[in-house]
Amino acid sequence: MKIDIIGDIHGCYRELKNLTEHLGYTWRNDKPVHPERVLGFVGDLADRGPDSLKVIDTVWGLRKDHKAYYVPGNHCNKLYRYFLGRNVKIAHGLETTVAELNSLSTEKRLLYKKKFMELYENAPLYQVLADGNLVIAHAGIKEEMIGKSNNKVKTFVLYGDITGEVLPDGMPVRRDWAKSYTGKPFIVYGHTPVHTPRMVGNTINIDTGAVFGGALTAFRYPEMTTVSVPSTMPFVKEKFQTFDE
């Protein structure tokens, strides 16, 4: 299969359009299409950026036409719980998506709710492709977790290898799981913003912080190459993770 997997978009619709055009996709009926390739998304479509609803619309339309793969991220999970009416804190980016929704008529708001819930409910927790050789998982996955979907796996896939500790800014402390990954399937993930795509062993992190002024990145399979376009958002240096390799 030929697939282009795109990192965390976070409402950066302009960058999504720019990146897909760089990859050779043509936009028809508000969706990027390619005669030989499909798109994949590592989750976190919405929150923080300016055009979360446009991004949701695009991915929902692609999935409806069976032209893309999508797995949810932690922000997708939170938005889903918001639509369910659960008691979620409207902060850490969700407030921007809620503001977009609140600017719409009741009818349009309900339509976006229906679309996103349909997208989320039909998405696998993680996607196994290419005869088991390629896995898309929002924050990553360990080899022994592949094929399972219990709460421990769900927490890892959505939030990463969290320790239970919290940083001063309220963010969870996460272990560098990729450094010790020795599995055969190649894992494509995002979740933790890095300055450039980070390939470690059989893994690659393609969240290059589009919403924090970095870039939006795609990983091309089977070519094993990346393509990035610069972000139009203000650069926020402290949001990027650095690693001791």
C-alpha cells in the first residue's frame, strides 16, 4: 500500500491543505484525493488551532469515502466526551473548538457533533496496516500491546507511557518508550511535539508542532520518507520536547 500519514493537525487547516498539495493530492469537493495513494491521520485533529471544524469536516469526508485511515488522539477523545455531555474541563485547547461550535447555529452545531461522533465511533484505537508491518497509534504502542484494546492499552495509545507524575505546567511526565522499542512493526505516532521528525529504531514521531509554529509533517510509506510544510502559527519554543539520544 501507498500511504501518507499526517501528524497532529490541531485545527491547522491551512497547513493541511498546503501539505497535501505538496504531496501531490488534488482538492475536490473540499477533500484531498490522489490516484494512487491514501492519507492516514494520527489523531488530534482539533483544538488550539484556528480551523478545527474544517479539519474535522475534511477527515470525516475522506473516511466516509473510504479514502483515509484515522485513529483518535487524546484531544479527539476529550472532544468526544464533551459531545457526550460528560464533565470535561474546557481548557488545554478544547476552548478554541468549543468557541467555533458556539459561533454556529444550533443546526450546524448538531451536524458537526454528528459528524465527529460518527468519525470517532468508527475509528479503531490504533490501525494495523501493510500485513502487520505498519501501525498508526496516536502516542505510540508497545509490540506486546498490538492486537489488544484494554484500558491499559487505551491509556498508552492516547497519552503515551505516562508515569503518573505531573510537571509544573500540569502536563504528565512521559517515559521515552520509543528508545526501548525493539518490535518488528514500524510505529508511526505523534502526540509529543518535536522540532523535526524523530526516527528511533522502528518508530517515528511526526508531530512537529504545527499548532506551536513548527511544521506539519507527513510520513510516506513504503518510501520511509517525510515531507513537512512550515506552520503559519506563532512559534512557542517551550512546547517542543527534546530528547537525550
